[in-house]
Amino acid sequence: MTASAPSRWRGALGWVALAVALLLVAVVGGTLVYGGYTQRAALDPESAGPDGTRAVVRILERQGVSVTVARDRAAAERALAGGQATLALRDAPMLSDEALRDLTGRARHVVLLEPRTRTLDVLLDGSRLGGFADDQAVAADCSVPAASNAVTARVGELMTPSDDVQGCFPVDGEFGLLTQETAGRTVTALDALATLTNATLPRDGDAALSLAVLGQADSLVWYMPSPADADRATDAPTLGELTPPWVTPGILLLLVAALVAAIWRGRRFGPLVTERLPVTVRANETTEGRARLYATARDAPHALEELRRAARRRLERLLGLSARSAPDHVADAVAERLGADRTRVRGILVDDQPRTDRDLVAAADRLRDLEASVRAAVRTEGTTP
């Protein structure tokens, strides 16, 4: 027997909906992985966030310093072509030692914003990281103009200089700023997260220190390293390079086979088929199952309403009321038969709402006692001569 036209249309629409959903997932996933909006990183000169550095860039521009933001190595090299600019450089672990020396050698002044031990070792002749200064102002205590003009600053991470490197802002034998001058060219290292960011710039002498260090020349190139700047010769081999050439085609073949098997054995879209239940479920099992569902959902009001509905149905039969009587009418009839307070009876049968399982148990007990009282009253009236 062939399927009807509506069934075929439903099947086709189901496959179309599946294809559209997969396409949307692919587009959204590709956008998140390869493009779209990305949050600015810390020390980004275009970021207005607490860890950004847009404030110091704007102040430098007002003072006549031309600021160029380079987000890849090639752009940084083009901006440094004149050889007279200052280079502000975050830690760049993707660059080799030779590439780091080549890039910084193109600038007249180099400011290491977030140096690690390897960068300090390469550019400051064996200097290394040290401890961390407490969140308090530290005196410059050196003759470097940029530091002495600031007088004090909150320097954050400390460093240990080599023999021919000068240190400023000393704390227990370590320094918050290192600088080395060779033939009119300087290399300076400091913890920019503690001094240059939008949040830390107004504290103590951080602003004066930041402007003096970054404003040594009329042009400033702010280089934000990118993973794409890595030297190909120093890249770690990829998984594809480490595996035999037949592995990738084999994986693709397995994926295609799995997709074909899924389409072959998968559930087809079409009309539902009704089936008779193979067994008859006992009433007590159904009741226990529903009770477990209510307990799992923690829906005490709904569970109590089910108990009240059943109790009102039994009370209607006991009192000879219509099966369609409103809950309030049943409550009024019960109160009249027992001579009880109408508000209290309505609370038991209609109004009271439990909030916890304990409230539910107490409400169920009151409901049972009320029904027992009505049964006793009806039985007594039936036996009175």
C-alpha cells in the first residue's frame, strides 16, 4: 500500500527541516570558531574594559604621539620601517628568539608590557622574573628619567636584573621596572597589568610612569601578537603530520559509512502507527507511578489537588450531590452536614496550598479526617430511628 500525498510531504519536510538545522549549526559553529565577535584581550589598546589600555593611548595621542596598533607581525614590521618608533610588545611565546630579536631590533625603544622569563633572558641579557609586590606605592629609587619623574608607582610583578641592566622600584632586592640602554636604544620591562590598564592608570604615579615610558618617541607601535605570527620552522608538528597518510582517508571513509548506516537504519518520518498495549497495567502500579512522578517533580500543590478531587467525588456520592457540583458547593454541604466552620472546611477541600512535603502530608491527613467525619455523620443519621 503506497503512502498518501500528505505523508510524503511530511516526510520531505522533515528531511528539509533536518538539513536546515544542520546548516544553522554549521554556520553558528563556524562563526564562533573562525570569526564573528571576539572580546578584546587584556592590554588591548582599543579596549575600554578594566584590563584594556585605551585610556593611555588616548592621552598619548593628545600629547602628539602617533599610535599604530599592529595585530600581526607583518603589520608591526611595516610600522617600524623607519627605525625611530617605540615598540610596545606583549609577551609573544609564538615567536622564536631570532624573530623576537629581529622585530625588536627594528625599533628605537622597546617596552615589554608583560614579559616572561624567556623574553627577559633574550632581550635583557639573562634577567628573569621574581616575586610580586604588595598592592602599595613603591618609590622609584633610580636615575632613570621615566621612573624618577613618576616618584612612586604600583608595579605588581617584580623582576631580577642581570649585571648590566638597571632596576627601578626596588622591593626586597627585586625591581618593578628594568631598563637597558645601548647606543641610544632602550629596552624597558614592566608589569603593564599593574600600571597601564584603564583601571590602574589613575593610581599613584602609574600614569606618569606609563606616559614617560611609552612616549619616548613621536611614534608608538603597539603590537598585539597573534598565533598566526609563529615561525613555521618552530611550530610543533600537527596530528596530521605525525600520523600515516592513510589515516585521514580512513577516518573520512568511516564517517561516510556511519552516515549511510544512520540514514539506512534511522527512523523514517511518516504517520504514527497505533499499537495495542501488550499488557494491562494494574491500578495500584499506576497510582504508585504517578505518586513517584509527583515526588520527583516536588509539586505538592498538584498532588494535593489530585487527592482533593478524589475526596470531593466521594463526598458528592455520600451527600447525594450532583457529580458536577462546584468545589465550593461541596465544601458548603460538608460544613452544613457537620455543623463545622465553613472557612475551615473550604480550606481543607479547596483553598489551602502546601509549600513543602510536610505541609502536603498534614493537608492529606486533614482531608482524610474530614471524609471520615462525613461518613460517620451519614452512617449515624441512617441508623437513627
